[in-house]
Amino acid sequence: MRNNTRSSSLDQTASPVDPKLQAAAQRAIHHHLPPSDDAAPAEHPSDNLFLVNPTIDPETLLANAAENLAAANEMAATLAFDLDDSQRAIALGIQQLIELSSLLVGRAQEQVAPVTAPVKP
């Protein structure tokens, strides 16, 4: 014997959606998930694996770069002591490049957000 309940439920799901129900659903979606101001996706090169958020201010970018260079400097210094003489010279050369880059980032930080000396009364 055939199950009529099952076939009737399939027929109901195949029927077109009520326009009033569709409009109500759209209003609910727009209420709870309002469209963003930048609905059009920003153009980014598709060959980049990582991207930096374009809205981050330069001071924050420089602070993060300085922290990354400090960490790389420590890793290179630690590694240099575990290597033999020829390899140690290469690791210390890398450390020197990191330190020079840190100086450049530090100077850029001073230009972006200069530190003023406190005024003595």
C-alpha cells in the first residue's frame, strides 16, 4: 500500500513560495543582517595568500612590525649559539639585518607618532 502522506508533503514543498512570506523573510534578513556599507567586495590581487587590512593605521602597522622584528632578532640570536662557526656567522649576519630593519622601523615610528618629552614645571 502506498503512503499518501509522504507524497502529499513532497508536493507541498515543490509549490512556489508565497510572495508575502518571501517579503517577510527578506525584511527579517535585512533587519537582523543589515547590508554592509561596502557591499561591493574590494579589489584584491588574487595571487596573494595573506593581506593586511587596509584600514589599519600606520602606527599600529609599525608597532606590529617592530614586535615581529624583535622576535626574529631573539630567535636568530638563540639559534646562533647552537651552530658551528661558519653557520653562526650566517645567523649573526641575519640577526644584524633584522636589527638594522628594527632601527628603520623605529625611526618610522618616531615620524608617525613622535614622542614628546614631558614639560618640566
